[in-house]
Amino acid sequence: MIHGQDPLGQKELAIMYLVGWTTLLIAGPGKYSLDGALGK
């Protein structure tokens, strides 16, 4: 937890990237997506 005590303003960009990446992981095609899990 190197930056665990940083204020939210400094963490905001990392959180935005995490949300976007997670959305693409779940919604996109691939082995770990919801589409792939529901299609089986």
C-alpha cells in the first residue's frame, strides 16, 4: 500500500482506469467475459 494514505484526488486517475478496464473485461469478448460465461 504505497499510496494508501494519498487523498482521493491523487488516486482518481488510477480508479478511472480500473473502472474502464474492468468494464471492458466483463463486457468484451473473451475467456473471462460475461458473454463467454453465459454463452456456454
